[in-house]
Amino acid sequence: MSETKGFKRWSVKKSDLSDLNPVKARELIIRCFYEAQKETFARAKQQLGVPSSDRDLHTSVVTVVKLAFSEVGGDFKKPTKESLTKVVEVLARKSASWGTPKDIIEHHKGQIRKVIDLLKE
């Protein structure tokens, strides 16, 4: 993974795509968002004086992803190709509002598009 100003670039691996289904795609979105936004969440928690272990950061990321599903009217537990696509757009918008560089956002959107494009309707 290469980094740009503290932002990691996550890339989907061929092994990530075996037995791909919407739930696995959702988990890959969570992993991608976690890797891309880990430092952002850690800084925010540090400023608030809140614990920021990897587990705490992962829990925060899952919460943001769940909220994104809610925002698009999707079901976190039963994601669809359509809801996953919409969630990625919400997460990209949130990332931009937090100051994530555009090239980092576009990289991750591209990685997740690869995943979502492989899903059956």
C-alpha cells in the first residue's frame, strides 16, 4: 500500500473476489474505508480524548458505513448491488468533507467499483 499525506491506498486482491456476494462486497467496502480513513478517525478521536485502538477505529468505520446504508435507504445486513453503489458515493462525499485528497477517493472508488461490477444483479 502506498501512502499520500497519511492516507493509505487499499487495493482489492484477486483472492478478495472469490465467492463474491453482496455481503462480502460490503465487508470489502468496510475494509477499504477503514484503510483509507484510519488516520482521519484516529486524529479525530485523539482530539476528543477518546480511545483509538484499531478495534475502536474499526467500530467507528462500521458505524459510518451503517449510517451510509441508512442514508440511501439500504439494508446493511442485506446489501444489494444498488445500495452498495449508493453507499460508496456517500462515503466518498464524507471523505471529501473530511479533507481526503481527491486522488485517494478516486482510487478507492475505482477499487470498489471493480468489486461491485462483478456482482450479479
